[in-house]
Amino acid sequence: MKKAINLFLISLVTALGCVFTSCNDEETTLSRAVLSSADVLVFDAIPSGFQLITVTSDADWVSECPDWVTISPSSGHAGQTEVEVSVSKNFRENAIDNPRKAVIKFKGRNLESIATVIIRQGGDKFRDPVDYTIEDMEAAADETVVRLPNMIVTALTENGFVLTDGNDYAFVKESPNQVSVGDKVSVVGEKFTDGMRMAYIIGGKITNEGTASVPEKTPVDITATLDNTNGKKYQYVTLTGDFDGTAITVGEMTCKAYFMDAAQGFEVNKLGGHKVKVTGYFAGMASPVVNIIPTEIEDLGVNEIIYFFDDFEWLAPWAAAGKNGNGSPSAGDTIGDNNESAESPQISAKGMVIDGITAEKAMLDKGYSFYRVTPDSDNAGECIYLNKNYLKFGKTGYQAGICFPSFDVPSGESVAMEFDWSVQRKGNGNFDPVTLYVLVDNNGTETEFDIPTHTFAQNDAFKWIHATVDLSSVTISKDTKISIKQRDWKLTTANRWFLDNVKFKQAK
């Protein structure tokens, strides 16, 4: 096989040589075409030896490289030549220098007959850091190496820490060594920006310079302004609301606050259904999500007992990946953007894979199951989709439904169900005539609960409809199957709908 490939390369070079001509053909023996078997070579700061590549040409060639790269042989003739490429140690003043990069060239007679190879050599990218303020760091380009001197650690998180210069705050991830609240440190690292447009540092070197008093600041209460909380800077904040085990809600506000990188020791799994007061750092907002790094959580007592809740925010990585798996196009937001044409990847899309599994497989692993039908099939093709971050069911001629994972309910307790839903708007402004119902199946004994249909008029804007279903007339156990389906089933028409924020709680 290698011989066949080599013969192909030689033939290709010969063919290229017939294409590229020069008015100086009779004045040079250099090649009309030169190819290299590699595009990039990577070496360690202290290299272990040379790397071998093959240069193919139809005539003579020469090379060009910086003084820290050695090419042997540095020139050659027609055919294939094995070339050794080596680099010197990347040292300066008896210490490893910054990483470096160069381009080496294997040259023929003109611009068309040059093969280039990028040479990358590792080094200490944190060797010569430049001092930045937190504000200047936030404005710097991603991957900029920065040094934040004389900072004070104000909070520890599971994967990093928060620090301050007395005015602004910064978040450091992947700390190379342990720090404590009150430590005075200088941090060298690379600046990056997360999906919420918040700057952060990947720690490279941290120098502990003693201890200092943590500046006292009063947190800004964002309870009443949660929907309008925004900005690209970390802020010290507090928030009071109802925690459902996943997010904090405040009344009828659209936004919810989610814990980001909570420090070890916070037993948030025990606070579902409680009212809480959280103090910590605002860490970005992309409606309807507000991220908070918690430093203190005060339990204000039981608000409601929740047996199961899912707002589907955990599907965000799949929604961001999009149907092609490269983020383009990512899942849209039909309801939030009032856009009936918003991108809606199938939950089983082969390109939309995270950690090797599709969104559908991730939901099946959590205990969900689905219904898919057409007028002549009880097991139709895919017709369930993902928006950001909620589900869409059905397409023209296909209907779909969902069965929820089982959950435990104490004996004798009654259950209420809540969820948000909406329906698809057609291009002519009319909304699909969808009517939903809840089906409770206890080992073959089925009970149906009607859901009032929507009241959208032509060309109305999309909005969520909040549904509450009293299930106290039936027994709910871990063997109970609870589903949402649409009343009109196995139709040829379009009956499409959306689902979000499903909750099963103790009925009052």
C-alpha cells in the first residue's frame, strides 16, 4: 500500500510539473512542484530527537528554516527524499522559554512549487506574564496570558475560586494548587470567555503572598430584578426564592437562577421544595438562565414537597451542538423568540451527540419513554425535537407523546402535576388544534385527566400555558406510568406542541 501511495505522489508531482511553467525553465533545475508528507510537526521544549518526513518533487529542491530548526538533507533531487527535521532545546537563560512556532519551506522554482510545514515547539507560556487589572483582563482576547497581582481569595468553589482586587471579582478555574479564603495571591493564567460571555482564568501559576482581610461588601439583592439581571462582570449578589431541586424561581418571573460550581459541602439535593436565600456571585445570564456561584445557602423552610421535576436545562449541551453536532445550526427557541421557524433538531439526530450518546438516549437513560404514531402505525419514525431547552412533539401526519420516569410517593400522599406547554403556529398565523390529556396507568388500570385547550387567536405571539392537574383521585407509586398525549391521535394533519417545566409535587 505504501509503495502504491508513493507512486501516486510521484505521478501527481509529475503532473503538476507539466502544469506550472516559467519563462526561466532553461535557467534552473529546480522543481515545478514539491510536496511534503506532513503539514505540522510538534516538538517538546526539550526534544527527544528528530522527526522524519518525505519530500516528493519532480526535480531539484532547496529548503528554508529558522536557525533553531535543522533540516537534513537541506536539499534534494527528483523523486522521494526522506528528511530529518530536528529542533534545538527551547531554553533562554537556563530555563524553558515561551512556546515557539515557525514555518519551514521546501522550495522549487516558483510560488506554486513550495511545500510548507508548521513547526511547533512547547515551552513555558507563563514565563513572561504581563500584569493586568481584572477589568483589563476581561477586555483582553481569549488565550491571552495574564498576571493578576495582589488579589484576595473571597470564595472557594468545587473547581476553582473567586478573587478580588477590592473592587472587581474574577473566577479562576483549574487551580494548580490549593488556596484558602483570605489568601493574598498573584495568579498567572490564560483568559477565556464562557458561553455566558463571562471572562475567567485557567490557572497556570499561583503565588501565595500571605493573608489579608477579605473586603466587606453588601450583596446586591436581585430578587425583585431577576429577569433584568445582566452584565458581563461577576457581582456579589443575594436572591430569595423557591428551589425546586434544580433552579430558584421567583413568583411569575421568566428567569430562573441555577447554581454553578457550588462548593463541596452544599447539600442542595436536600433543599428541593424549600424556600431559600442564596448569597454568592452572579456568573452570567442568558435568558431564562441566570448562573450564581453560591457561597451561602439559607434554608427558609419547606415551600412544597417535590417528588419529580425536570426543566430540561440539562439538555443544553445537545441543544447547543445542533443537528450536525458542530453547533450550526443549534436548537432555536420557538416560544421565547416568537419564531415558528426556529431550528428544532430531532432528539435522535446522529450528529447531535454528547459523550457518545444522542439526546434521545440520554432521556431514555433517565427513565423517559415516548409515543410516536401515524394514521397507520403505532411505532412511527422520529417526530420529537429539541428546542432551547425544551421539547417539541409531532409534525404533519405524525403525533407524539411522552411517558415520565417513575418516582416514589409516600403511602397515602396525594400528588399534583404541573407543566408548561404551548402549540405550534403555522405560516398563515393559525395555531395547531392540539388538546392534551394526562394518562395515569396503574398496572393496566387507566385514568385520564383533561387539559383545557389553548385559546390562541390567529397571529398571536407564542406563550407558555401553565397547566395544573390534580391527581389526588388516583394512587401514585413507583410502578405508576404517567404520560402526556394529545386527545386527537393518528391524524394526517399538523398537531404540534411543546413541553417544559414538568413537576410532580405533594397536593395541598
